[in-house]
Amino acid sequence: MGPTGVLSLLVLMLAIVGVFILIPFVSNYAFWIAIAAYVILNWGGAATANWPGILSHLLLGLAVVGVFIDIPFVSNYAFWVAIAAYVILNWGGATNANWPGIQS
């Protein structure tokens, strides 16, 4: 995993911790920080157009729209939908991330 992958993972971890523990600024904007982690990961390397990548982008777009427009279930859990998009992008094979112990 390159430096952009590590940075993206650290930013995502910060957003997730900010949901459970009060961290100034981070806790209020955890959703947008998770989106930033996704963008860092995507812009850090060339993402290919495969099914995990397409599904990941659709989920992320749905999460962002769900913040502004009331979409049943998605609007209430937009943060976790964005996290699912990140996980699908990383672990679904859309990037060349190789995390020992996670992928077999």
C-alpha cells in the first residue's frame, strides 16, 4: 500500500473514531471526512472501471445525495453507506490495495 493508501486509511479511521468519541470538528463532520478519505484513495491511484469500483461510486453518490434529500434508510445511515462504499472500493478489488490478513 502506497502513501496515499495509508493517508486515506488514517483519515477514514479518524472519521470512524469521531462518530463514537467527541473530537472537535471531526465528530461534527465525520461524514465529510469519510468522503475525503474516499477521494484521497481514488485520486491517489488509477481506479479501473470494474464492478466493485462502479458499485462503490454508486453507493458514495447515494450517500452524498442522502445527506441533502430524504431517502429512506440511506439518509439516516449516510455515514455508514459511505463507509461501505470505501470498504467495497478497497476490499472489492477496485484498487490494488493488499492488506495482509484481510484479503486471501
